[in-house]
Amino acid sequence: MVELAPGHTSAGRRERRRSATAGEIKEAARRLLLAGGRPALSTREIARKVGLSAAAIYRYFPSHDALVDAIAADIAGELSGEIAAARDAAPVEPAARVRAVARAFRGWARRNPHEFGLVLGDPRGGAGTVHIGTLFGASGDAGCLGAWAAVYGLVAAEVFGYLGMPAGAAGVHFEVELAKLLPALAGVEGAPPPGTAAQVRYRLGWGVWDVR
């Protein structure tokens, strides 16, 4: 008797189909989010986009909130990846990396206002909630956490239209305020005397980097 690999069993095929349909549901929801923001994410409209009944959606997600959380978690992963890429592409100096991360965060938010509103503008909580300390790795440092919260506040005020200024002026304002926050975001601790081979630990807004 020939044994089939797990992926070739009936259960495996069903799971692949289930996963593919869940992916299609999330893609449809993302398109609705892009077009109309959080209010556009009705179960009935999402179901219509993928050719299912509204009740059938709950075969793949236990509730509407669970579906929204899954979408938010995907978006949060994309944002984290973009921030990490900006950090890694920047020069190694702490201030340069902080600027790169902050600018990447603002740029992403301005390009994706509805996604920003879903993951960082909704106080409902849930599995898709993004916490500033987690996003920037500042959970263990009250000073860094407070400074990153200020960066978030600047960006949120701009994205939600509370600054009352055009994008160019908002960008200048952001850079001015970011410069004021740099001491808290890019401080140095435990630095050895110049010329030594000791390890220098840079306390950054997203964690501790070891520069040897």
C-alpha cells in the first residue's frame, strides 16, 4: 500500500483549499479597506466580493472581529518589515537609523492612511492591535517609549488631518520635532573610551545594537 505524504491526503487538500479561500477573503477585505476605510469592512460586502454568503465567511473566521484582526496582523507585519528594511539600509550611526525608521514610519502612514487607521488608530484592542513599544522595540525603556509615542502622535495628527497644514509644511514640522526627540531615541550607554576595542552598546528606539 502506498502511503501519501500529508500534503497529498484528502485532509491536506481540504486544508489547502481552506487556506486559499481564507486568503481570498482577506484580499477582498483589504481592497475594501483601501477604498473605504474601516467602515467598508462589512461581512456581507466581503462575502459578495468572493462569491460566498455572509454566513459562509464564518467557516473561515469565527467572527467579524477575528477577520479584522487577521487583516490587521498582516498589515502590522508589512509595517514592521518596512521599518526593519529602512533601519538596515541606513548608516550604522544611531541618529541616522532613528531618522530612517521615523521617516519610514511616516512615509508608510501617509501612503496607507486606512491601514494606519486600522492598526494604529483603533483603540478597540484585539489580536491585530499594534503597540508602539513592540513596533519600535522600546518596551523596556520609558524614555524611548515616550519619545516614540511622540513620533506616533505627530504622524497620527498628520494622517488624520489634525495638523491643518499642507504635506510640505507637515514634513518640515516633523523633521524639526524629530530633531528634538533624537537625544531620547538615539542615546548611547556604556560607551568605552575612544580607541578601545570594547563593545559599544547603542540604545536605540527599537532595541540594543552591538557594534564591535
